[in-house]
Amino acid sequence: MFVARPLDIGQIRPFFPILNQQVYNKALVYFDNAATVHKPLSVIDRATHFYQRDNANIHRGMHALAARSTGALEQTRLAVQQFIHAPEIETIVFTSGTTEGINLIAATYGAMVVGEGDEVVISEMEHHANLVPWQWLCKQQKAILRVIPIDDKGKLDLTHFSFTNRTKIVALSYVSNILGTINPIKTIIGQAHQKGAIVVIDGAQAVAHMPIDVTDLDCDFFVFSAHKMYGLTGLGILYGKKKWLEAMPPYQTGGAMVKQVTLAETIYHGPPYKFEAGTPPLAAIISFPEALKFIVGIGYAKLAAHEESLLVYALAGLARMPAVKLVGTTTHKVAIIAFNVANMHHLDVGLFLDAKGIAVRTGHCCTQPLMERFGIEGVVRISFAVYNTIEEIDLFLEALQEIIDQGNR
């Protein structure tokens, strides 16, 4: 079990050596945390230790290194189970990321239950990773893709939307990667289950900001990526209710996921192993508990309070700039802000900020239908993590005001 230990937010930055650098002779200000957060030394050191001391493939060898590697991987599975309060360890599947997790569900469970005339429900704010797989499934199965609209503030508009007896899958983001909106997932899960539909939650933008309890949510599937929550890239987690995982066919085939192979027939392992063909990203998996310990060590309450203070401060500063138009203004959100500057292209704003050492995201951010909903091509997005500071926001606001002033000359 994880035990929370208090950490001083003001002492967090030394854990992240990447932040101690200059870009274009300017101190780095990293505000692209919704894309990926940086990794604390504990995660980096654990991955290095694995390569220096334990590197061996898992579930294959009988030698000492293989045993250590396999044991460490299964300890990570247990740590993740505890972290998201999953009922059974078999419900935790390692993937390459949120994207693969959603594709896995669509290609296996989706192909099993969705038929001609059935419905898959998504929302207007979804990341392409939680849109394109379902779009593809519906075309393959001659099913209907229904879309929950959003209002002008960036909230789901459920006023005139309802699930039907033909709704088989509801796939929604817990938190929007552009708007920062926190969706009423638990309520939606209850409504979907009343119609016999299952619910897939894209938790990629949620796990770094709020505690997750998949048992309490009663979601059928929950997917997220390690690199969004201080772990390494290349690792995703798929939680699925055991009854669904047992019923689903394999997604990929090959080594490790087989129990017995003859030239005539193959017998597969049960979950989670039947979904884990081949060699996984071992260093990312084995170092991931250090990322979980980092989050728990701070505590979600302290982490959220810090990020909320950054969000409020940044929004107040942007409100003093008439040229800035926010995209998504709901108050129930995480520390993500999307905006545009009047008479300026978002890419130009991003390039100017980069020249000042300030890293932001620009473009459609893998949400082109959402951009269409707001009648824009793209946005400038800033997103905060536990290591960001008020002083960095001041640098950002000063730089943004400079570009606005230059544009008005």
C-alpha cells in the first residue's frame, strides 16, 4: 500500500532536472504538461537501475535477472491495481498508451457487441484517439456514431440527449485535453448502464489531477497513459471489468500471451496476459510505481490546490488582456487553458513564446471536430503541473502582452 508523505510544493522543482536549463538563452518555462509531463529523478533512476542491474525479458527465462524483471513487472501491476482501486489484479492490462487501449477495446469488445443499426456514443470534445477508433468500428459494423454536443462554455449539453436501447458503447473523456472540462462521468455511467450500454473512459487527462476509483465509478473500461502522470512514455494502462476481458478475443497474438501452441491450434492465456503479446516497455513499466509514489507522496489534495492556484492566477492575468479570447470557460475544470489572440495566428503566438523560452501547445491538439464546433482552426494551450510556479506565469503573461503590443503597432 502507498503511504502519503508530505512534500513541500516549493521544493518540487529539484526533482526535475530537465527544468534547470535555458532555451534560446531564456530560462525554460514548460507549459505543455497536457501533452506530457516531465519525469522526477526517482522515475529516471529506477529506469536506469533496471538497465544497469536487472535487464532481462519477462515471463520467459528461469535465471535470476529474468525472475527479478518479471517480479518487478508484476509488482507494478499490483501497484496500479491499488492506485485506481481496481477489484482484481487480472483487470490491469499493460498497453503502449491510451490510444492502443481504446483501439484494443474497439477492435475486440466493440466488434463483438456492435452490430448494424447499433449506436456508439462519444462527445464533441473527444481527442482523436477516442473518436477515430469508434468511427472506424461504426463504419465496419454499419453502426451509428452519435455525438453528445457541448455548449459555448465547453460543457457537455445533455439537455436533449439520451441513450437508447440501441446504445452499446459510450466512450467519453473524463477531462478534455483542450477545455480542461471535468465531465460528470459517474452520472453518465449510471444512465448508460440503465440502457444496457457499457462505458469506456479516456482518463488520460484526469489521472494526473484527481484520484481515480474505478470500482466507485463502476466504469466498464478505463484507459490512461503513464507519461501524463510523471511516468515514462510507451506505457498505457487498460482497466476492464473481468467479465468483459474474459469474453474478449486477443487483440494481438504472439509470444507470452499463449498457453499452448501446436500447428493445428493455439490456446491463449486468460486476462491480462492474453492482451500482452510480445515484449512490453519494461523500463517504463518497472519505473512506473515511482511515479505513483510521487503523486501519492504529494497527495492529490495538495496537488490540486497548487494547480488551482496557478489556474486562477493565469486566468486573472489573461482577463486583463482584451485581445485574448478563451476557448472553454467552464469553472469545473483542471489546470488547462486554451485561447486565441485577436488578429494573430495561434502558430505565430506559439513561435514567439518559444523564442522567450516558454513551451506551449498550438494547433488543433488532436481535436479537429472541437475546433470546428468553435469555428476556429486551432488554439494556444497552456497546461500546468505541480512543478510550475506563479513566477513562470508572470513571465508568460509579460511575453504574451509583448506580442499583443507588437501586433497593435
